[in-house]
Amino acid sequence: MPEDRPITDPIRPQPGIMEIALYVSGESKLAGRTDVLKLSSNENPYGASPKAQAAFAAAAGNLHRYPNTDHAGLRAAIGEIHGLDPDRIICGVGSDEVLQFITQSYAGPGDEVITTEHGFSMYPILAHAAGAVPVEVKEVERRIDVDAILSAVTERTRIVFIANPANPTGTMVAEADLHRLVAGLPGDVILVLDGAYAEFAEGFDGGASLVDTYPNVVMTRTFSKIHGLGGLRIGWGYAQRSIIDVLNRVRQPFNLSVAQMEAAEAAVRDVSFTRFCATENAKWRDHLRQALVQMGIGCDESFANFILARFASAEEADAADLALKAEGILVRKVAGYKLPNCLRITIGDEDACRRIIGVLATFKGVR
């Protein structure tokens, strides 16, 4: 038996860790139902490209092999399809891991990381994990306020996080305002443009041109949304070579598997499937939004694969959520994003959108 030892201070985590509120994902099950329509996690209703699925299946024969460490094939495919320099691309376990690399590399205790009022909940989590302080800036009617961000910058600011299109609001910052924002930031402050939903905004490059123009801009993207590979967790980032070199120093060498890379490469190269998904999303997104507006449910124009339905009160939003659940439909309550009177609804296929409209029309008494 070990000798008795005096009790000392307990084991303590790094500063900021215990400030993290655990992330809560969208619901996926309803008790007593097997026919659940899940519209709570912004998943692609058409799934992954058949070519990506075939590539994933073919990779099963090589599961005993270590993957390459430089993601060369996947980076080359991304660069070819998006017209980017592969040497300035980094891949991660979802874009969340790339965001983690950025925060880990450029923020620490005493530093500040700017997020916005309704911004993605991972941003303050990442700041706390690095020991930094998240600074929340107000939005204006669910839209990012560039002037408010610039006013919040101090000598301690290291990173500004913006999702464009934004989650959970679906709104966008105009390109001219993005230029004004980055031009107004000190040169040692990194602007991170989270483009998880960029493919759903027609004609938008996700911020790639800004990365090419300014040395302190990083763009992140994901395969989880339009490419339907959320279950595989694959993302990427694009920045100046000096930043990518830093991020690769904290990236684990085997962070992506063979199966992940093969499926992602096939997905990004299947441009016809990607175009189909974007077209269908735009069609039914607009249809659903217009239907809700006609019912008297507020709904900003969305540039993503979801809409944010605004009700008269938090109580009405909760009642609408219960009405949807009663019909086997799961959407996302967003009170945690300071939007208690809202529900975020993923754009599904035609049948899903018509089901949503039918249930909410009955709920509002307009049928």
C-alpha cells in the first residue's frame, strides 16, 4: 500500500476549460416514432454523392494502411475545383478542427477573440480552450455589424470569427463590408471567414479572394453540408502560406483517414451533384420562406441550407416546435443563440418542405 500522503490541491485544467459550455447537437430521435424527419442539423437531404459513397466503399480494402500525412490528393482536388493553390490549403477533421488550429496557434491567455451575438457556438468554446477571452459583439437585426466589430478591437484582440453565411441566422455580410472590415483591422489580427455554407450562396467564393488580397484572412470550408459527408468529419482551410505553415505544425500528421480523403476527393470532383444540391436547396428554401412569410411567420432571406423562422414570442416558438414534433418533425430550437422566439429549419427535399408548411399552416390556423 502506498504511504499516506497529505491532500494537496486537486488536479486542475488549464485556464478557460471550465468556462466551456458543452456543445449540444440537434435532436435526432423522438420517443415512440420511427418515421422521424430530421431537419435539426442542416444535413443534405440528398445524402452524399454516389461517387463519394463508392470511393468510401472502395477504401475498405486499405483500412490497414496508414494514410498519407500531407493530404496531397485531396488538396489538389480542392485546388482544382475551386481554383486555389493547393499549397495554401490545410485539411482537418471537419472545419471545426481547422478553427481549432487557428485559435490554438494565434490566441492564448490574456488575448481576446471576437465573436458576434448570434455567432456559431463553437467560437467561444475554442477561445476558452486556448485560455483566451471571447468578446461578444452585438448584431443588428440578426446581421453582423462591421462597425461594432471594429469598435470592439483592442490591443489584446487576436482573432475575429465570422460565419458567412451565418449560422443560425442564414444572413450574409456583403463583400464590400468584408473588405471594409479587414481593412480596418490591425495587421496582427486574423479575420476568420467560416464558409461552411458558402456553396449555398450563389456566386460566393467563401472569402477566397479576400485571402488572396489580405495576409491576415483565413477561409474555412466543410464537406459536412453540401457534400453530405457530415458523418465523416472533413473540412479544410485556405490562407497565406505563412499561416498554413504554422497551422500544419499543430496538426496531427494522420488526422484524416484514407476513407475520409478518398470520399472527400470524389465528392468535390462530382460538380454536377454539388450543383444539383445547390439548385434544389435554393428552390425549396425560397418556397418554404415565402410560405412562412405568408402565414405571418418572420423569416429573413437565407443564403444557407436552412431558414430561421421567427415567431411572436418564445412561447409561440416552443408551441410550434411541439406541433412539429407531434408530426414526427425535428427542427432546432436556438434559444442558446439568444434567439428564443426562433426555430432553425433545415431545407429538406420537396416532400419535407411541404410537410413543414402543412404543419405550420395548421398551427397558425391559416388552412
